[in-house]
Amino acid sequence: MVKIDFRKLFEKVKRKPNVIGYSASLQPRIRCGRIVEDEKCFRIYVSRKLPLSKLSADDIIPREIDGIPVDIVEVGEIVALNKKRELRKASVEGKVEVQRPLVAGVSIGHYEVTAGTLGWYVKDIDNIYILSNNHVLANENKGKIGDSIVQPGMYDIADKGDWQRYVCGSLADFIPIRFETYACPYRRSVVTLLRKLKLVRVAKPNIVDVALAKISVPYEFRFIDVDTPVRGVNYDLKVGDKVQKTGRTTCHTANGVVVDLNYCGYVTYSRGVAFFEDQILIHGEGFSAGGDSGSLIMDLNFNAVGLLFAGSENYTVANKIGNVEDLLGVNVVIVK
């Protein structure tokens, strides 16, 4: 069987209107959020589908590329789910209150970040850490090791002038996010010029958006709104599997369905835009929302499968848990 270079196929269409990603494997068609097993296609993801009447001939995505059928799936704009304009009020007030001992699923964040979610706990040989996203605990690479982490997150603290009393730990480690473009006009223009002069390379794709926090207060291995803790780790997730999560904003949701295990696409952050590869794409109306960043994704047997970090109204994007563990050199804490 001839190996398909999906990245090369994507290069042929990525500059067309609203194109934001693709699947790095042949996929069945998706219609109205449901998988239809008819033929395998090269799946292209767009933020918004436009009528052909509003597109020029050059802007239309062909039905086939290099003889491979194309399926175009509308997923909305994929954003990091703690951007201030995306952040929403938590569905349950307990999510944004002080939780001592700490539990998973509550509001948390770097002291200069709005708020995200305490996903779960991981361990290395010596320590137990809080697991969440870079953009929640490390402020999109701006944080420094040792910086204060507060619970609840700053967005949810009423007396922000006295935020130090909400400190629950400190930034211990993070994987830097590589941005392709920057929101700051000056930095964007400088980076663009340097790349044209071939003095700086285009950023490599990201695999994870993760960070760890050292814990300085009592904690418990449980979720705030789910009785069952993490029972294991599932590295063999399949398309069509149902998943669940518990997060700061939308609390416990179990209506997620895995639609792609090879999602590659652009994610918009406050600082700029980054490209990710080897991600889990989940469909589910209301499955996640702004503030749920950092939530642990689990299968219905409470096995960890991924770490939520971005999404749109009906779609959620998560890092694969195996990649999270490998890149940070940790293991998910399992409660038997």
C-alpha cells in the first residue's frame, strides 16, 4: 500500500478560506457530527463552511486531491479554552470556591492567568504534581519555574488584591508552546521578516499543551463532582469511543464521542496561533467550554485518555495521555 503524505496534501489547501486542520489518516465521512462508514477520505477541517456561491474558483476545496476523496468538516474556530473572551461562568459555584484539600475539576491557574481546570495528579519517582495545561499554569510560556499557582484561578477570586492567600503551589515544569504567528503586531512582523531572511525557521508542530505544579497544600485523589477517581490509563482509544471529563466550567460531561485520533490543526491562543499534531478530536455539544482547559479526559470506565486544552462550541481537542506522560516523564496517579 502506498504511504500517503497527509501533510503534503494539506499544504495544497491550507491557505484556502477557513481551513484550519486535517486528519493524518484516512477517515470515514462525518455528517452532522456523526460518523458515516461509507468510504475513507482525506478529512479537512474548516472553521466555517461557506456556500460555493460565496467562493471564487481558486478558493473552492476540490472533491479529490491526488485521487483521494476529500471530506470537509466544519468544527468552528478552535481556541485555547481559557482565553478571556471565551471564559464562562462556572455551572456550579463550588467549582470556583477555595477547595482545601485540593480536588480535581476545580478552578486553578497561574497568578497572571484567568482560570483553567485542575485536571488530575501525576507522579515521578519523588513527587506528586498537579496536571493541567501550559496556558493555565505557565501563562503560555511566560511563567517561570517557581511562580505561584492559585486556586481558584484569578478570574474567580473576588478580592484579587489579596490573591497570595489563595496560593496552592508553584510552577514545577512545562513543555513550551511553539507559536507560528504572534498576536503582538511588532513581534509578528519581526518574526515574519526573520523567516523570510531564513534566519529563523517556521515553528515545529506541537504535540502537547501541558504543565505541572508542585503542591503546597493538602490534596485528595478525587474529583469535585464525580465519585469515581481515575482507575487506569487507556492508550488504545478508538474512533467512536465515548469519553467524559469534569471541568471548572461545564462540570461533569459524558457526551463526548471520539471522531479523530490523528487530528492536526491550528489553535488560537491569547499570545498567537500554534499548530498541533497527533491530537484527539471529540464531538459533543456542550462537552467543554472556556475555563475547562486542563480537564482530564477519561473513557467511561474512568481510564485517563487525554488532556483537554482547546475546542469550539461542539468540538474539543485533547493531547493524548501517552504523549503527556512521555514528554513530562511522569505517570498518571491511579486509584485502585
